[in-house]
Amino acid sequence: MDIKHWGAVDGVTGSCHQLILNEHNSILIDCGLFQGAETAGKAGAESLAIEFDLSTVKALVVTHCHIDHVGRIPYLLAAGFNGPIYATQATVAMLPMILRDALKLGVTQDQRLIDACIRKLKSQMIAVDYKVWQSLPVDGLAKVKFKPAGHILGSAYLEFDCGKGKRVVFSGDLGAPYTPLLAAPKSPYQADVLVIESTYGDHCHQGRKARSALLKTTIEKAVADNGVVLIPAFSIGRTQELLYELESIAYAESKKNPAAMWANLEVIIDSPMAAGFTDFYCEFSELWDAEARRKTQSGRHPLDFETLYTVSSHKEHIQVLNYLAKRNKPAVVIAASGMCSGGRIVSYLEQFLPDATADVLFVGYQARGSLGRDIQQYGPTGGYVFIDDKRIDIKAGVHTLSGYSAHADQKDLLNFVKRMRKPPKLIKIVHGDEEAKAELARLYRDLLPECDVVIAGYGLE
């Protein structure tokens, strides 16, 4: 048995790992898109085509449907992969929408080709419940169990039983505890081999109360001059968490004072996909944590409130841009993409970055080379960025709230291993910048001196 890594080794995107069971059978775990600076370099990400050998790959198992974990599935299908694609019920429901949009934006506008790809995808997908063993077409060599990862709706870490009591665990992306809506992940009993993400391997988040208070005060200060607050957010996961927190703040403040700013602050979701995924969150509300379910039982709607507006068409998007530019009233705009690498948020940034009354609020990780990372880096010192080859001076305020990451932080990544009854003999660290991987590796070595801790490289490195 061995593991090859075809992505998420030079950074945090392009997750793709191959569990090799023998010379005839292997399983692919995720097949994601590279983003930001990670689209170039030794990982071969400049080519979207699948360049590794698929002859032994009998199945694809998907941890969750963020684009950096699923974005190259159409290329996998085009390369001739005809095997089953296993994922949780919620991921299977959402994946066609994600890939349809990705194909339209990055591959082709030909609707017949897109429809053909999505039909093929649906014919190969198999929905699996959490916490049950699923057999795999690998001659009885392995089976898989999906365990809740608490990252986004439908997310899972994967526990493979490879026979003779040997367990191999792939973390996918682990969620942070006390995240709105989803319960925190619980560690497996055993992992002989652990492949684990390290996005925040060198960083600890703020606590939930602190981050909610900071979100509240940051927005209050930002809108004091009647400016617009722009929040780049992934359509699935981050957007719904923000809605949950904003509804909670508005509800509490409105109870204190019905005339308070929060009672009338417009929150605009400019993302048809985010609206669609919010519907999925409601459809799969049985996956919510106890706190969120209690709110709905009391008659509240954690993902909806009176001053929330959703923008659908491109025409509406342009109208909202013009409306916000001309008016003298505060608003919060949440739009994709989360790293500002495309999507409608880019139009807002081009319009409002030069506006001193505007503010940009980052609530998630910004990969190196992304527009979001550049704004985060150069904005606070009054720098500039290029959008569509046009220089945009940054006069808007730039803020970062790391506590809203949907990723586990350093403490959580350590606890995930600490709480295993039978800790791993081998840990392979992926999905992180070099500093984060190195620091997490050091801490794991201190925690488990007998464990072989390696930073994974491309292929079999």
C-alpha cells in the first residue's frame, strides 16, 4: 500500500490523492482545481488535464464540494474515468451545481457539452450516509466510512479499512469547533496512516464570542460613514455562516432597540449560487447543530431575515452596483469568490476599492497569488492592485477576521490526533503553505515521538 499526491502539496488548493492498494487497484480521494499562485510550479497545475496514470483507479471518493477539491472532476471524466464517485448525500445534491458553474466560467459556454458532462457525472455518483461502511470496487481490499468534518454542508473526513485492521484516514478539510450550523468533527478511534490538511497549522483562531463581537464592531465602524462593506465569501459554507451570525447580531440588537442601525442594515447576497446553496442548507437542516435547530423551533430563520436581499441576474447585479455607488446609506454585500479570484465580488472591488468610505472585510483564507491576498497585503498601507490589467488604488479600509475560517486551526489539528485512542504511525501533511506545514510537523513530532511525520511531496515524494 502507498499514497501518491497529485495536488495540495505546494499550497492549499488542487487536493488530489491516490490510495494505492496493490498494483491493480487504487482509489482517488478528491480531484480539485488549483487557484492563485498555485496554478504554476512543480505541481504541474498549469495543465488542467489529468496527467497521471488512471489505469488502476477504480473509484473516486469526494470529501466535500469546494472547488479546490472537486474542480478537476470534469477533466477526470474527460480522461476516461468511468468508475463510481462516492460522496455524502448533501455533496451529491450540490456537486452538479458547482461543476456546472465551473464549466461555464472556465471551460465552455456550449450548453450541450456542459449538460453532457453533468449527465455523465450524475450517472457515476453514489450517495453514502455518514458513519456506515461503504464497499468499494477494489477486489475486497478496502471499504470507506464518511465521518462528519464540520467544514461545510456534506463535508466528511474519510476512514478507509484496508484489511487486517489497518486504517488510513484522509482529513479532507476539517472544520473549526463552535462553527455556526455544523457540529465539530470527532476524531476516529484509530488511524494507522493519517493524511491531514494544515491550512492553519501555524495559527489559532479567535473564539466564537470574540469573533462575533469583532464582526459586529467592525461593521458598525465601517458603516458609520454610510459606506459599503464588501465581504468576499465562498458560496457554500462561509456565506451561510455569515448569514447565521448577522441574523443573530441583528436579532439581539433589534430586541434592545428596534430603531438600531442593525434593524435596518441591508445585507445583499450577490450570488445566485450562494442562494442556491443556502436552500440546500435548509433542505439538509438535519445536519445542523443543536443551537441552530433550536432557533428554527422558536420561529426564527437563521439563514433569512427581513433586511436580507438576494441578487440573481447579471442585470440586477449591475443595477445594485450603480445603486450602491450613488446612494448615501450603508449596506453589507456578500459575494463570491472567497479569494476574489473571479465572480461578482471583482466588480464590487473595482468599483469600491478607490472609495475611502468603503471597507473590505476578509473572513477566510486568501491563497498566495490571489487578488484577495494582494488586497489583504497592500491595502492597509494604501497600495494598489490590478484588476483586468487596470491599476486600482486602494483607499477603502481593509480588515481580516481570521476567526471565521471554516478550517480547523492549529489547536484543533493537534486535538484531532490527540483524541485518537490509537494514534497514527505515519502522518503525511498536505494542504498548507510551507510555514504552516513545517510548524504543524514539528508539533506532531513533539506530540508523537514514535510517529513518522512527513510533509508530502508531489507524486510519491
